[in-house]
Amino acid sequence: STSGKHWNLEKAKASKEQGELPIGNLTESFMSSSSTNAGRRFLKQACKKHELYVSFRDLGWQDWIIAPEGYAAYYCDGECAFPLNSYMNATNHAIVQTLVHFINPDTVPKPCCAPRELQGISVLYFDDGANVILKSYRNMVVASCGCH
Amino acid sequence: ADSTLEHGIHSSFVHRRLRGQERREIQKEILSVLGLSHRPRPHLHEKPTSAPTFMMDLYNSVNVREEKNAEFSIFKQFLRDNEISVVGPQENHFLADADLVMSFVNLLENDTEVCHQCYSKELRFNLADIPVGEQLTAAELRIFKNQIPYNETYQISVYQVIEENTSKLLKLDTQIIYGSDIGWLTFDITSTSNAWVVNPQYSLGLQLMVETIDHRRIQPGFVGLVGRSGPQEKQPFIVAFFRSETNHLRSVR
């Protein structure tokens, strides 16, 4: 396909690389981080799992969420560049996508860095009637990232 | 940072405070991820009550296994194969197949400590607020029994109230107990709970009756069953186990 959608994807990626903050930075007050090196996010890095902690406590929800206080959700970010074999967990199709991108770089985007494995968490909370709910949520935590 | 990089996790966040609007937006998004339309605002007791304490035990049991098992399916198999010490083997079995567990507090009780002529204990629960798409797989009534000095044998029966202000009752479960017994008694009320979830208007409550071996009816409080006037951490409650019929779909915003 050579629709304009791909142009938009490339433009969006380009504007991100030029200095726009990743979407995760919008949520940083309820996340903790062990690094404050802001410059790092502008460097092109291989597709990796990044630290992202969702804190129910910092969201002010400790009155109704009994446990946990929060959970390490993680997110995936980085570049899926040739040769993909050097990066973790690239799918076969991601390799094909990379080749097509080489042939037609203006219209076909590179593969995306995204979760390859996700895990669940359990949350214990009160409802409006003071009944207690223990619920399992699937696909909440990134176990590994890869190029798709 | 070094330790996180060692584990293949990269950290790139700068810590800053969110503005009010940002915070509200984030809260809205996380609520959506949790499948909730609004933030619950429960009215809670100051002292810890029985149901949250039991549910916390369940949570801890699940959490320990989740940490040990990377895959969710493996975790469930592990639960089937191993008994959890905090909760009973029955709850362990139900828990292995459950996506959702809910506790329900008793809303009404005709307590024998108040009503001296009553030989039955009435309990009522509201099972109407079940999330859509959840199928009830098991439900049990849990009631605490204190030790009494008379070591006789008693039979406790749980009935579903079929019609209000009549004696129309449906027997659900029975148990033989001894005066020296102490701890939580559990009664299977799965079929009734299913009926209540489908038709909340039939939720007219449960009745608990205690008899001696020679079929003499006695007051439930006499054998040490804890009622509404008992301590908060020993109040009767229902615990229900559900399986999700469909994957959770977030609404379009």
C-alpha cells in the first residue's frame, strides 16, 4: 500500500525523534524511575523493555484499591533497524517488513517495537457497596519486547 | 539504572508532578484498563471486617503463585496441583478456574441475640452488582463458629427463602458440627447464587437452622455461631467465584 497513512506514521515517528516526549512521559508522576538522564530518550536505541511503574497509591486510590500499591507495567521502545537479528525477539515478518522498508522507505514504515509476551496481575479492591473484588487482569505487564 | 540495565530493562523517565487535568485523564485511562466506569467510593468500617480479611488471604495466595510462575496458565495449573495453606482446598480449586472473586456482606440479620423466640438466623445479600460477562462457577456462605463448653453433636442446615413471610424454604446444604469446633464453616450455595444473579428479585435471603441429634431445634447463637452482634472480623459473608465468558473489551471513547 502507498496510502497517506504511512506518510503520517513516518511523520509521527520523525517528530518524535526530533524531540517530542514519548507518551509515557505524560504519566510520569505516577511512575517511579531510577534514571534521570533525559538526554537518553533522544538517542536511537534497539527495541527494549523500559521501566514504567503504575502506582495506584500516587493516583490517590488507596481508599478503594486494597492491593497492590501499584505494578511494574513496563513498555517497549526503540528502533527496529537492519539487521534485525541483532535485536531481541524479531518476528519473521518483521524481517520481511524491514526488507520492504529498504525497497520503499518513503511509503513503508520499519517494523514496530512492541510487546511480544504479556503477563497478568491480580487486583483487590472495594466496590461502591463495600463488597470486595479480586480480579485477574490479563496482558497487563510486558514480559518481553520485540520487533513486529 | 545499572541494575535495571543488567536485567534488560531500560529506564528513561524524568520524575515530575502531573497537573490536575493530566492526573484526571490518567486516572480515567487506568480505570478504563481496569474495566471500571467510575472510581468506587465505598463506605468502610473502621475495624477490619471478615470479608476483606479473607479476600486479602486469597490475594496473597494468588500473588505468591503469580510471582513464581511467569505464565498465567502455568500458575493456574500450579494452583490445581498444590493446596494453598491460607485458604481451604475447596477455595483453592475454585480459585484455579476463577477470573473474578467477589465477597458479599450480610445486609440483614434476624439475630437470635436480639430475637429470643427465633430459632433461625436470617441473612440477606445483594448479588445484583455482578460485572457483565461473568459466569458464576461456585459460591459459598461462610459463617464463624466459636467454641462452646457443651461437646455435643449438632446439625446446621442452610435454606433458601422461597417466599417472604411464609415457611416456604429450600434446603441447600447441611453440616454436622461439634460443640468444641472453632473456625469458619462453609456451605455450598452455588445454585441459589446463580438464580439470584439471573433474577435479583428472588434474592429473599438465607435461613440458618440448628438441630440436636434428636431433632430438637436450638438457637444458632447457642452453638457459637457468630451473628451481626459479633466482632467485625467474624461476620458471615458470601464468597463467589466467576469465570469471564468473554475477553474484556474497553468501550470506545
